[in-house]
Amino acid sequence: MKKALLVMLPLVVFISCKAPSALTHIDKSTIEANQRRVADWMLTHRQETPGGRHKDNQWTIAAWYAGVFSFYEQTKDTRYLEPLMAMEKTVGWKVGGRRFFGDDQAISQVYLDIYRKVKKDPLMIADIKAVVDEQISMPDPGLGAHTAALFEKGAWSWCDGLFMAPPVWARLSLVTGDRKYLDAMDEKYWKSHDFLYDKEEKLFYRDASYFDLREKNGEKIFWSRGNGWVLGGLARLLEVMPNDYPTRRKYEELFVEMAVRIRGLQQPDGLWRSSLLDPASYPAGEASGTAFYTYALAWGINNKLLSAADFVSTVVRAWQALNGCIQPDGRLGWAQSIGQDPKLVKAEDTEVYAVGAFLLAGREVLALKL
């Protein structure tokens, strides 16, 4: 019995530990080393995760490769660029099979970043440009239940989609110099916002099917990673949006409003739970949502949208907690699997998108002036 209790003790401590609320220090010498550990584990073990088995132009890989490209930029280590450049052969710089579905366009974020920062090969952007040109010319499908009949026509009817597609369209506008892509994105974004955003809770429903559902404690269901997709997507969108774009301030205001709300929902151990408003039903901290929040909040501080005095301790506690999720072999654990609503997680649970978000977060945390 004593042996069993000793084995379980780290799990109990991890879930219930409390980081000092005023902590403002990170040993930056460990950041890149831990990024490399989790990146190298996933490069070796990608096929062991459901999302990692997807083709290179699927949404799970888009989030993973976004982080890998960021880490390549951070380190200049070409070992992390090689799998990205291999997409010329693996998927031919094409979007996924459902061409107007935002998830299947998401990989083009990486194509466009490679195009503008590494190699200006027109083939890298030809397919996504053709797809978005056609989509812009199509009738607006409107919004409603998140079904294939709707989203395959180009509707952004689920909150994850605000990470997948808008940063692509904004990058396309940047590399082509044509504002029509940004204008079309702007119109679609705010329609989705008005449809999915709860102005009282300052959080996004995952999709329309959650409007009337409630958690065990009676609270509305707001999925952590879903809102992480939105906040992380806003950071990636604002990163490439011109400062003088007419509605940029509106995106910034949404970013800040959500950031303040998310900060208040962080749990004492530094992590967020799968259900933002019912943490008691999901007692283990969840790494994928936490990684996207850590990335976005650190990005907000670095880009002067968020006050360092108000947010640094939140980011520091989150980053330290995320590092506590790394297993001895380098696996980033406690990451919820592919889904659409809150679920319980375990130490061995990992996914490619969680590691992608961890890599994005690490770069921004490294840039913090602490």
C-alpha cells in the first residue's frame, strides 16, 4: 500500500500545486532546451498520435508546423526546416481535400510564412490563392449548425476555425499586396464573432450546438482549447495585419478583453482546465489550451497590447506549469486529444498541436523582458 501511495503522489501534487501568484522570474537558459526536447520527441514519435498520423496538409499538422517554423526562426537550426520544405513532395503545397473548409486551409499559414521568409517559390502560394479567390466569389453560406453541409461551403461556424483560416487570408493579403483578402476575412471574422461570442462571459462557444448546454455545475460550456484557438489565432492574425488597417483596433480590443477574462480563469497551479467555467469536473490541468494561452498572452505583452505588470506573473506561472507537463522522455503530456468539448486528460496524453503551441509559446516567453 505504501508503495502505491508513493507512485501516485507526483500526480496528486501536480494537480494541486500552487505557484506563487506574484512570481515574475523564469530561468531563460532552460527555455530552448525544453522546446528542443518536446520538438524532438514529436519529430520522432509523430505517428504515435492520432493527429500526427494526418497528412501534412491537415489542421493538426498545421498547428504543429506553425510551431516548428517558429522554432526554426528562433534557432536557425535547419533540422526543423527540413520537414516543412518536404511538403513540396508530401502534399505539393496544396490545401486539404475540402478546399473551402477552414481546417483544410490552415496549413497555408506555414506555406505563406515559408514563402515570405525563406524561399519565394510561387508554387507555395498558388493553390491557396486560387482557393480563396474562388471562395471570395461564392455566395456567403451564412452561419448555423456546424455541419459539413455548411462548413464545406466556407462558413466559419466553429471557434477553432478562427485560428485555422483568418491568419491564412491575412498572410495572403500581405504577400500579394492585395487588400481584398484582408477585407473578405474581416467581414467573415466579425460575422463568426457575433454568432459564437458570449459578450457576457467574454468567451467563445465552440459551435452552435453548445449554446444551450450546461456543465455539471450549471455553468455554460466553454472549452479551453477552443478559446485557446481563438486567442492564439488573434495573435497570429494581428502579427501580419497592417497597423493602419481600419478595423485593427477592433481585433486588439477583442484580444485584450479575452486576455483579461482568460487570466482570471487560470487555476492556482498555473494551468487552465478543459472546461473554463467548471474546473472541478476536470481536475487535471490541460496542456494544449494552456500552451495557446501562454503563447497569446506572452505575445500580447511583447507587442504592447497587454500590461506586463498585469500579465507577466500569469505567463510565468503558465510556462512553468507547462514545463511540469513534460514527461521524462520529452513527451508533452496532459494534452487533450482531438475533440470539440471538455474532456479529462492523463499524463501520457499528447498531440502534435499541443507541441506546436508550446514551441510558439516558448519563443514569446524567451522574448519577455523579465
